[in-house]
Amino acid sequence: MDPRILDRLRCPVCGDPLAEATAGTARALRCPRRHSFDIARQGYVNLLAGRAPHVGDSAEMVAARADFLAAGHYAPVATALADAARRVLHRPAPVTPAPAGRPGGAGPGCPLVADAGAGTGWYLAAVLAALPDAVGLALDVAKPALRRAARAHPRAAAALADTWQRLPLADGSTTVLLNVFAPRNGAEFRRVLDPAGALLVVTPAEEHLAELVGPLDLLRVDPAKADRVAGSLGGHFTEESSAVHRARLALTRTEVATLVGMGPSAWHTDPARLAERIAALPEPATVTLAVRLGVHRPYAAS
């Protein structure tokens, strides 16, 4: 593992630094207290303290996401993230006094981009491609996703970790934290971010995939989504900026099926009924991509 990434990792049990250890063909990360975490042959390290309460996306969902993203349909989202990350690194952070009891932190010199809920690591790879001096860490609870994320970019590593638990990162170790269509843990995100860094949150806007919601009976975007995001980050972050990014997609029926299969509606739709509804769509189907990208700054120590 790249030492610039390894230096930021912490034991999820005791919080001590980790070092790489090898015994025969087996590789692991270990802390001074001898807590040990296996590195899978696919390249990711399991940094869970105990069992995860859920296993994340299935192999089928991950494969669908990989195919759809590789086709470039969500390239506008990746571009917006990369542009925002560049601005974070090249512009000083505003000074925002922290509420009482919120500590500051100090990150190391080499920028670390961490992606909480990284999936296949596709967005992380796009951001790293735009930041040649940065290294990256993909965090996810789904092993099928991490097998892909571990090789998403030569300057990235991948770790099995649950966003709802303590993240296996040192205080103030992360310069840019990505959170794309994933759960948010405001307290932990604040802890691991450098005060000069930023959290980039991507959520679906209300009109996202609107042309498919009714005909395919998909899950609708919560109209109060922005308020829910603010609530999950309240007391830990202040929103510096927010913008909606839109694009029009022309999708084949096969691509529509892949799109549905990679998202939350995959858990809530009957496959046979869904196939019938997709077959009734025009081809190509015109679909709106609409996401909100919020740039959130951590409260700095007062």
C-alpha cells in the first residue's frame, strides 16, 4: 500500500497507526497492539471492527453500475466533482468558528481524497485524474464494489469500512471527502477532514430520472432531500456553495435496465414487471440527469 495512504489509516479497534505485515503469501495491516486486518487478494483491506450490519450493494448491482458508468453517462457528475476538488485544493478555506467542543485538526502535506461510499471507485478515479499530486482511499461496505475500487486508479487504495461506524482514518487526515449518492455521518466526516478541506456531497435533484419514475414505478426523490442533507451535517459543517448539474441522456432500453439495476430501486422492483415496462419505453429514451453538488466546509476550531 502507498505509504502516503497507509500513514493516514488508523486501527478501527484502538485508533493506533497501522503498518503492513507479510507472512508467507498473506498480507495484512497491523497496529502496535497486534490488531490485524487482512488484505484480500483483490487488493482491498478489511478495516471493519466486528461485523458490518449490512453487506451493501449486491454483485449484480455493482456490475450494473460499473457498466453504466464506464459508458460515460454520468461523466458530468465526475467533471463537476473534479472541478470542485481542484477549487478546494487551490483556494484557502474560509474561517468558520466551530460550535463549542468541536476540535480542529491538522492534515499532512500530500492531499488525500477519501470517498465514503465509493462503490467501484469511479468518481474517486476521476477526481484523482484531475489532481496529480493527490492520493485516494475508497471506503465501502460492499466487497464486490471494493474488488473494483482497489484497482480503479494507481494512486488509490480501498478499504472495507462502514460509514455509520468510526472511519479508519486519523483526525484531520483528509483534504477532500467525497460522498456520492451515499449515507452521511456528519460527526465522523468532520473528524477526519482537515479544517482547510471540504466535503463534496452529491445527491439526486428532484427531477433526476423523472421520465422513468412514473413509467417504471421507481422510487421518487424525496422533495425534502436538501433539508435532510443539511440535518445530517448540522453542527459539523457549513455549506459554502450548492449547484444543480443537469444533462440529457439518450438511453437504449438495455441501458435503462442497467441504470435501474444499479440504484436503490433495484431492491424494490419485480424483475419481470420491470422488464415489461422497460420494453414499452421509446428507444432511445430521453432521461434527465439532475444532481445537486454541495461543497461543505468543516467548522474550524475557535
